[in-house]
Amino acid sequence: MFAKVIGSAARAESTPWDTDLRDLALLISAHFRYRVESVPRFGPDRLRRLSMPVLLLAGGRDIMLDSRQSARLLERVVPTATVRMQPEAGHVVLGQTATVLDFLRDD
């Protein structure tokens, strides 16, 4: 199940940190009881009220959430949103430290 959740891109290890994170995620998945109810959702009216910069890092092969739908919604209603879709990633999007740091440093 874990391989289906993280997707093929997450298995390509690029740094020791990615390996450590993967190992931690595997440990958690072995002992975690996954959500079976719907994930709480924020509608367009609530999202429009966001005035701060927003970063969405999402996997195109996410089998747990409809990341593409979330990306389209954010792009449509949150002018401050930056969307970075990783087409080959699953639910877990690894190797994005530089992307996050660039986003946080951007004025």
C-alpha cells in the first residue's frame, strides 16, 4: 500500500534526508490507522479569504486526494497561490526543500 501512496517518483532517492524521510513514513504506515472518513474541505469562499502566500506541493498520482482538483481550485480562487504539481509523485512529495525555501524567501 505504501508504494501506491507515495508513487514512483518518491522511490527515487536523491539525498540521505529523502531516505530517512521514506524510512520514517514506512514506520508510520506500519502502525498508523489511516483515515476512512472524508478529509475536511475548504470551499472557494473560505479559500478566497486567504491573503497570505500559499504553496501547494502535490503529486499527480496521489491516490488518497484529488490533487489536480485542489490545484485547479487554488489557482482559480487564491491569487497568492503557487502550485507545484509533481506529475510522477504520489501522495508523498519528496525532494522539495529548495522549492519550499525559495517560496519562504520570496518577497
